[in-house]
Amino acid sequence: MELEYITCSDMREHNDIEEIINLGKKYPRAEFAIQAHPTKFSQWMDRYTWFESLVSAASVNKVRLAMHVNAEYRTELCHGNIPYSLRRLWEMQHKDGTPIIGRVQININGGNDKYKFYANKLADIIRAYPQIKFILQYAPEQYNRIAQLDKTGVPFALLQDYSGGRGESPDTWLSPVFSNHQMGYAGGLSPDNVVNNLNDINEILPTDYSTWIDAEGQLKSLGSDGKKLFDTGLAKKYIDRAYLWQFKYGYQK
């Protein structure tokens, strides 16, 4: 298998932008994803302003950025509405016209709130942004929603994430559920276990399959205030070990 993306999620305003840019330049397959929800990521808030600066820096350096959409923002998208705070970031482009935020993940399996899912309306949003790759969380309880979106014919990818972003390892990794939609993998990945998990994922995928992995909780360390925060040092270890695995074992069974 080939690792197309090695995703590091939930960097925040405490992180040094230059450190993230340097990681992205050193490891071109690394991707850095912001968690977007309105309580912390509305226009003019510190995290939003910080991310705008990161977007500006990435526009020059071609570092891969993504957005993971949660809570009320997620519900709005599933109702066919794009909050302005998200739209303006999606429409920022490199000089060649490609979007700086290359992938948008809609976390339909996260959170405890119940919400309606309008597949046709979400499909219209996906069609409106053909250069952005859209991702939806996959868990068995989301199968019917995914199947509805699949019937619309729009392109999207899936991320196996049974715990809905809580960072819990699954009992087993699944082979792709929909053959026409790329599957990625998340759940408890860390610098210490990424190699073993890549070995396991490699066993269930076709030799030439292109996939990605996504880590969040295990890339955090305790800050001075006692809260767990994204740690670029841990991210580097995770990315580096995934790269080494790809060089040594990629495309092999």
C-alpha cells in the first residue's frame, strides 16, 4: 500500500507556525489538520486568526493543510449550508489556483448531538468545490448515510474512525467498505504504535492501494497549564516512522 497522507490533527494557536511549516517541507506527505467548531474557531477568535497565518505561510511553501469540521459546523454542512468562516478559508488559493486547504473532513460520527443528514444538499456542496477532497468519518452506524451520499455520484473518501475522534483503537481495521471511495484509518495511532498498525492495515489492503493515516490524541503532551496540547516533536516522530515504514515495506505483503 501507499501512504498518500500522514495526517497530524488538532494543532492550535500555542504551536509555532514555522515549526509546522518546516515539518511539512521536510515531509511532503505530511498533512496538518485544524479542528473547526464555532466555539473556538469562529472568525476573529485566536485559533481562527492563528490558522489564517498558517494558511498564508502554507500558500508560499505548499505545505498540506486540512480542516476537520465538527459540532454545529458539521450540522450546517449536512443541511447544505456553508458557514462563512469556513467558506472564506476554503476559497483561499495558491498562485496556481489550487486550494490551500486541500481536504475537508466532515465528522459525522463525532459528538453526541442528533442531527438530520441531507445527502443531496451535502452533495451540492461537494460539487461546488471540485478541487477539495471531502472526507466523511466511517463507522457501521453511519453506513446508511454514506450509502445515501454514494448514490448521488459525488466523489468523497472515508476515514475509519469508530470512536468518533476520541482516539480509541478499533478491535480490527476494516478493508474498504465502498470500493469506489478511498478509505483511510484513524484510532489510537501514536509514534510508538504506528509501525505495528501500518503492518496490520497493509495486510487488509490491495498491494497498490493508496490510503492515509490520521493521529490526534497521541500527538499531544501536557502543557504548562496541565492541558494536553499538540506537540510538534511527537508529530515528527510519528511522521518519520510512517515514512520509514513506507520506504521499507510499502507495496509489500
